[in-house]
Amino acid sequence: MVLIMLFVIGIFYVVREHFAHASPYLPYLILLICPLMHFFGHGQHGSKTKIDRDEKEK
């Protein structure tokens, strides 16, 4: 987790210092983030919790 935070902070400073160079790629980065958010954000579709299994057994 610490390495991820250091990576995010590093990316923030690189983008902040070189925004003029990075700004043309911003629309592409947003388009890249969308599928990643869908892939990682939906979580566990179809997974059954203990409560669901208990109700089904009754």
C-alpha cells in the first residue's frame, strides 16, 4: 500500500511539473481509466454471501 501511495505521489508531481507536455494525453488517460474503473470497481458480481447461502438452504 505504501508503494502505491508513493507511486501516486510521484505521478502527481511529474504531471504537475510537466502539465504542458502531459495535457494532450489527458483525454486518452480518461478513456483508459474508464474500463479500469469498471473492471476493478464492480467487485464481486455473482458472489454469494453467507447470509444468501443460509437463506437459500431454508
